[in-house]
Amino acid sequence: MTPILLLGAGRMGGALISGWTKAGAFTPSDLIIVDPAAPPEARAAGAAGAQLNPPDKVLAQAQTVLLAVKPQMWKAAAEAYAPLLAPDAVVVSIAAGVGAGPIGEAFGGRPVARVMPTTGAAIGMGTASIYAASEVARARAHSLFAPVGMVVDLDDEALMHAATAVSGSSPAYLYAFIEALEAAGARAGLAPDAARALARSTITGAAALLAQSGEDPAELRRQVTSPGGTTQAALDVLMGEAGFGPLLDRAVAAAVARSKELGG
């Protein structure tokens, strides 16, 4: 499946380069990277043996093509690079909202897998939702993403919109929550540095416990909630009529709608 051609090495492409290197999944010499901006991860890979922004003729060597450009740029990328690829190359796309059918057509009928990943891949803790009608493309996507995290197969491509909203976008939801918690702690009287340390350490510890214990989150919530106590008082707000449930329903619905818009 190598060489792997990365069309784009932005946040997600850079995370994959870092994750693959740390996991020993692929070496820099396995990579061909096309990104005029040449972000730091791409430059580091180039210095270690990757082919960074090589002549066009080199692209025909690629067996796997990772389409990692912004969704608004995918058509231009396909038009520019599809004619340069080997006929048996397999395309793996992480362009949010863009269907496998249009991508396959733009890339000359080559097999296509769609993936919605997370940047946790950089530290081997990514999550990737995968859809592919082609078993070859599905296997290729697994080979790219399984070394850097968990993969979940979707049987219906329409579910990629929901996977984007629930997984691909949700790290930002958590970061926004932590931002708000830090600010609330400071407004409650804590020094900003103390509020920051307490919020971040507590949230990362709780997430690690969830991952390692295998417990249902509802059970873990109950374990730290005494009836009539301080946690219950806070949860009465967070889980009330205007709390997490309806708020996240609206947030996920908005992300799904935007994913559909990006797909045209």
C-alpha cells in the first residue's frame, strides 16, 4: 500500500504523520507529501526521507492517496492530481461531507474510502469512522488509521454526517467545555492559573478513567454524585431542560446540516 501520497498535510495530515512515526506504522520514506505550505510535520518528514512536493512524475508511484485537503478544495485537487496517479491507486478521503461517489468519479473510477478521523491520531489515540463500498478501499483505510487509534465501520454512507458531528467535530466540543469551566472557576473566585490546572487535570483524569474502566458514563456519573450534594446541584442545571441533552441535540443537528452542505 506504499508509497502513501498525502494531498494536504494540515492539522489532520500532520497528526497522521506524527502518529504513524511514533507507532512505527510507516516510515518517512513511505510518504509522498504534496502541500505548498509545508507545515512543520511535513518538513520534518521531508528531512527524514519523505518526498516533499516532488516533481509530478513521482506521484505515479503512489499506491494509496490520502485526500486531506479542505472540503472546499477537493475538486481542484482531484482535477490537478488525478491524471498523474497510477491506475490502481486507492483513494482514502478525509474531506468532510464529500461523498464517495463524486470523489471516485473525479479520481477516474478508482476505489474510494471515506474516513472521518480525529487529531488524537497524533498520539495514537485517534478515532476514525470509515465507509467504503469497496473492500479494497476499506482495508486500505483500516491500514492507515488502525495503527493510530480506534476504527469504526459504517455500513451506510449517509451515517458519515452523524459520525462527523459526534466524533470528528466533538474534540472541539470538549475543548470549548474546558474553556468555559476554567472561566467559570475564575469567576467563582479561583486564580486563573488554579482554575486552569484544576479543570484540565480533572477532565483528563475523568476521561482516562472512562477509557480504562470500561464503565458506562452514566454509572461513573452516579458514583460521584451524592443525592442532595454539590455535584447534584450542578447537574440539576447541566441536565435540566436547557442543559446538555437539548443543547447537544441542537449542536449535532447543526454539524450534520453543515456536513451535508459541504457535500453539495
